[in-house]
Amino acid sequence: MVTSPELHRVAVLRDRAAAARHIGRICFKTGPPTLTGVELEWTVHDAVDPARPLDATRLRAALGPYNPTTLDPTSPARRLLQGSTVTVEPGGQVEISTPPRASLAALVEATRSDIDQLTHLLRTAGLRLGPAGLDPFRPPRPAIDTPRYRAMRQVFDRSGPAGRTMMYSSAGLQVCLDAGEPDQLAARWALAHAVGPPLLAAFATAGRHAGRDTGWASARMGTWWRIDPARTAPVWRPDRADAEPVAAWTAYVLAAPLLCVRDGDDWTPPPELTFADWLDGALPQPPTVDDLEYHVSTLFPPVRPRGYLELRYLDAQPGRDWTLPLAVLAALFSGADTIDAATAVATPVAADWRTAARHGLRAPALAAAAVALLDLALAALSRLDLPPRLHHDIERGLRRRRRAVAERRQR
């Protein structure tokens, strides 16, 4: 028997207006901003020889019952002990996604526990998690092949090799925050974007790739700019700061070229065919609600609305340092005053995404904004109601990072 939600997903979208209504319903779910989540991704390496190519069979055996079926990230897997799901990316990167929590302390504690469990699973197979946002040891190499990944590779190859670097070598840290009440949405949406360049610079870890210095502070973020700006460029821009979030995102979604058309074994779409073109009859079969939601999953801007705000611009962090940018963002979003203050600090550099990826803290304006944002976060840290030991650890880490940023600024 087909259930009502399943019938809804296969419903045909007749025109752009119907698509726009659905985008507005699923991508910006407003309400009290109480929940925070985190998604952590790592490259995976042989514990003795980190430059050794990763074998998918070995990774599958290491993950055991926690690996997605056939290592396909769209298929279900068992949750780790504290509730995180495990997915595996095309280069064999492992990612855990936490359930959102109202308490940042509870989120950190549960995530640390699941990371420990994942680390143990890998260690028993002689594997370990990578330390950076881009594989510092190996060139891009596929570990997993699915129709989605084959289509992605075909489309990204049209623009050069950057797509393969992103697919097979990159690892990010994503922070997920509630969109807020309707009257808070515009300010939270703007802040999520505006602080991106200075925080990317402050927490960049992706300077090396495949055994060499890339010359970039975050070569991981640099790959995104060289793939396809129609699916990777930021939606919010300071020169269009008054654009209404739902309308701006809807226009972005409809104008983005298709990455996959799920039909048979070859999902590669015709070049430059947008979702709006599909709605207008460019393909034999009209798109469904499920096709629209799948298309949205193939868009990778620095901030992506998924009912909540998914901040995607941070590099993976070494060890437990992932808690630092998480705490910074939670503190900056903790009240209207910090949102306004942080937006004022960050807006002058809010368009400097490429500069942040290329030069990082060598760019004086970005370094100055990063110092100011860290100061704001430290001043608001007490609002997060962290237990004393965790508060102390995060405060010490943020002060250490602030000193490092300030020193780079003075050079």
C-alpha cells in the first residue's frame, strides 16, 4: 500500500509556482531557535601509511553494522550509541550527523562519544581519521561508485579537475542552526553568511593536498569556487542584503543546472539544463516533488536551508577543535544583540569568500574581523550554559585561537 507521504513525494509539479510553494514549505521552517546540530566529516587513512590508497572493502569491514548499505550514503544505517548516523562519501570520507539538541553541552558530550566509537571501529582495522579539511597525503581517488557519483563526476569534469578534488579529497565541518521565528529569519540568514569568510579564515586547515603546499589557506573551499557557481556560490550577498530569504533561495534552486536525472544507470543530465527548464517541459517526463527535493540535495552553497540553516563553509578540524567554531557560532547566534554586533563586524568582508580561501588570515581585513568575532563569542560564551570543565576548555581554546589570529594580523 502506498502511504500518503509517498503519494506526496511522487506528485507531479506542474509549474514554477508549485515548485516555489514546496521550496518555501521545506527549506525554511520557522520557530523558536533552540536546536543545534553538527556534521563532522573526515578523510580516512591507514594508521601506518596515511598515503596508502583507501580500500572500500576494508572501510566497509571496519564500520561493520554502522556502514550504509553498499556504502551508498542515501541508504539507511544503524545509529552510533549517541544517535549519530554514519555516511560515506565518494572518496571514502566518513561523516557523522548528530541529532539536534537544545543543550550545546549535551550536543558536545554526545558527539564526542560517537566520535570515540567511530575512532575505535576504525582503529581495530588499522585506520584513522584525517586531521584536515583536505587530504594532505593522497591525490583524488574514488573509493565508491554509484549512479549519483558517476553523474556528479561527469558534470563537474566539464569545469576541470576541481570537482574530483572536492568529491574524493575534501572534508568539512557543518554547523546546523534553527532558522528562527519569522521576524528573526532575515537577520539569522544574513549573519550565517556574513561571518563565513572571517570564520573560514580563522579555522582554515586545508593548506596541503597530496603531499604539497597548495598556496591556499583553504584549498578545500577553493575547489568549490572552481566547480559551478550556479550551485556553490552564496545565496545571500551584502550588495543584495535586502533580498527576502525564501524568494532568494527559490530563485537559486530553480536557476541551478541539474546534477542528476535519476533514470536507468546513467544519471548524467543534458548540459546547462536547469530545474526551471525541466518544469517548463525540457524533459519528456515532468518533475515530481521527490525530484525537486533531490535536486536541492545537489546544491552546495556555503549556507544551505534545509528547514534549518546548514553552515557548510568550515574545514574539518583536528582532534577536538571542532568544538571551537561550533561554540563561536552558537555564541554569536545567542541573542539579537550578538547577531547585530557580529553582522556589523562581518558585513564589510562578507563578500570576500575567495580571499578567505586563498589568503586566509594574511588578508588584514579578514583577520581583524575574525579577532572581533572571537571577542564577541568569548563575551557571550556564558550564555551557552556549559558545565565548568567544558566552558573552561572551550574558552581556553578560543583564547588560544584568538592569539594566533591576532599574531597573524600583526605580521
